[in-house]
Amino acid sequence: MSDIVDELARTGEAFEQPTLRLLHQRHAPLVLAVFRSSFGRDNAPIPTGRLHEQVETYLAELRLAGTENLPTGSGRDLCLRWMRRKWLIRANDPATDGEVYTLTSYAQAALEQARTLSRERSSLSEHRVANIVSAFRRFNSEANPDRTTRVTILNQEIARLRAERDRLVDGSELPVAGEDYMLQGFTELLSLVGGLPSDFARVEEAFVRIRHDIHEQFRADERPAGEVVDDYLARIDQLTTATPEGRAFEGAFPLLRDEALLQQLREDIADLLDHPVTGTVLGDTERREIRDTVKQVRAGLDRVLAQRNRATATLRGNIEARDVNRDRELERVLRNLEGELGRWYAATGPRTHVGLPLLPERAAVDHLRERTYDPTEDKAPPPLRRADADGAEAVSWTALRAAGGPSIAELDALLDAALAGGGGAATVGELFASLEDDLRRPVEVFGLLHLAERRALADGEGTEEVVTVRPDGSRRVLRVPRVRTVPRPPAVPPAVPPADPATTPAGDDR
């Protein structure tokens, strides 16, 4: 059997990658054009608000130019859509303390693929074949495990270079590179340089994944703090070797930071751009791309180092702030919330809305204890003084009576006498005015009204004023309800209608 099944599975996985999904969507040319116009070759971060405005400006210009089948939505909607499809990354910028967009490695790989296809395809040439042969020869000289073979390859290379040097020193003919040769060389160089941004982006994304893994592992780790610290301190030295991208970056890092090598690269670039044929075979855009090679290397290196430092800082911060008990409590709360959400989803529809307050409600607490319990302050009250103790003040009956309630017995007798003899008091207020001063205290008014209510005296209309006399001789006017000194008329029961003879049962004697 053939390998068509396995090949189809591998091809399907490749087409699921964000790079091919970007290249094979309906608006792929527009998206790639926006990315190339906004981010350029160096993939410089762009503030989120500025990119939203740029996308809307590009769409407006295309509409004015008559372009059809443009995507719908605002600039922000499109950027969020591209971010969900893993073509954009939104992150915090430490320099500006704001959010910025950058292209992912998938988007940069798609841009490089489109850029390669838009150039004139290089054909088979002496330069291309020589580069292939030289690359394999150099690779074998560095990877061959046989010592003798390596020495032989190096001797042959030394002899070839010595012969070429001697030939040039002796004044032999100097070969001149033609336009085709230079075009093929620059095309291959542009292809190699064009892959640098996506390579750096993949390393950045690897460190971002490592930082997220650190958070997840610390949250799920229940080992003692000592073991966790030992384990993750060891990981600090292994950050760059934890992924294939990190290992590749670790190998290239010495070369990227070698100032002598970068200076040699600058000189080689300057010599190639000064070649007489360069102005004929390269445009301004290609010349700028080659001239900015060192700048791209430095910018990509700085971004990778910044992400590595953030991963290291995250690891250190988790170690310093680790609290197993608090993490377990938070995990239980989150698990309970997840269970409640599951039950809520099972009992509701897809478009159900839940109103959540922006801020929690304020606790209704009338008073908060400001002082805690102090045993030294918890003492019994002082004992009462005995009445017969020396120095105790004698209390008179008049003082006690002045502080007491109404004289119910005296008022009751006077009210009975007034009702029995008729007298001249038509109301309770008039009766109160005829009493002695010692029975006209303010409290006696309430006692007299109470006795009148108990005897069911008739209610009058409105109110009347009474003048009271305090024990100290001062007077006070009170307004009280008018109550007449005659009993209320008895309540008349409702009349019972006579029985209808026609409805009286036979034999009823009533």
C-alpha cells in the first residue's frame, strides 16, 4: 500500500497551522498588505489604538479606490479577530506601560512566503549550485564524527583558498560577477534575512509559553515549599533549553552578540551594496532590507532577551510569593465556581443574561466594635451604700411622692364624689381645675384621664387646656382631650327583623 493516508494526515495538520490558514482565506491579500504596511520588516510593536485607526484608514482608502469584498467591522473588531486566529499578539509594553500589537511567527512566516512568491523566481545557476555544495561541505566538516575526515576536508579547503589567494596576488585575471550572478546571490540573501523576524518571534512565543507554564505549575503544585523552590530554581538555568526554539537561540546567541562578527557583517553588506551592479538588480526596498539586517538582528535579540527576563522574573516572583494554603483555598473556590457555572449552563438557554453588579454591595453594619475585650476592665459595680450608713441623706415623703406617679386612690375618690353629687364640673378638665395644688401635678392629668376612660365617660368635641402645678410651684399648661363627666350611652343592638310566617316551619310554637 502507498503512504497516501499518512501524507494526507500530515498535510491536514499543516493546513491547520495559522500560517496556511492565513494564506488560504478569502481576505488573505488584504490582511497581508495591512500587516506589511503597518509593521514593516522589523515587526516593531504598535500601540493598540494606533493600529485600530490604521486599519480603518486603510479600509477607507481601499473603498475610495473601488476595492470590493472588503471585510466588515471596525479596526478594533478586525484586530481582535486576527488575534483570535493567532496572527496578532497583544501584550503589555514595559516602556510605555500600555498595550501593543506584534505579529506572531505564523503571520511573519506567511508574509515571508508571500514576499518570496512575489519576487522573480531564481532559476538553476552556478551560484545556486555552488552555495548548495559549499553548505553541504561546511556542514560535513563540522558534524562528521571521524577525525581524519574532518582534517582532510579542512586541508582541502585551506589548499583551495591558498591557491586562489596566490593566483590573485600574482596578478591573474579577476573574475567579474555579472548581473545574473548578483541577482541570484541577493535573492538568496533576502530569503535568509527575511526569515529572521519569524525565527525571533518563535523564540519569543516559546518564552511566553514557558512563563504561562510556570504560573500553571505553581498553581497546581502541592509539594512542600522547599522542594518546589529547589525544582524551580534549577529551571532558571534551563529556560533557554526547555524548547527547541530556546536551544536554537542558545546556540546562536554567542554569534548574535559577537561585536566583531556583526562589524564584519556590516562591512560585507556595505561592500555588496557599493557593487556597480547592485543598483541595477536591486530596488530601493531590497537595498533597505539588506542594509537593515544588523538592525533587525539587534531588535529581535532585544525582544527575545526581554521575554526571557520576564520568564525569569515570573519564576522568581512565584517562588517568593508562594503560599500553599492560599493557593489551595483559591483552587477550591475556583473549582466550586466552575461547578456552579456548569449547573447554571445546564438549566439555562444559550442567550441567557445574568446581571452582575459592578461593585459588591456594601455590608449593612450599624456599628463595628472598636475595642476588644479587656479582662482587667471586667469588674463588678461598687456595692450600694446602706440606708443607715453614716452620712446617708434622709428622703422625705414629699420628695418621694414628687418623683412618683399619679395619686390614683385620691383621684378615684374625688371623681366618684363629683359624679355622685353632680357638682358643677361638666368636663374632666373643669374637675381638675377645682382640685388642690398638690393634686394638680402634670402627672395627675394622665391619672384622671385614665380613671375617666375606665368609667366610660362620654367623649366631648375637641380639646381643652388645663393648668398644672409642679411640686416646686411652677405652672405648665397642657392641652388634653375634652371628656364629659356623664356616662356614654349604651350601645343599641341591631334590630332583628320579624320572621316571615310563610317561611316558618309547621309545628313551630315560636
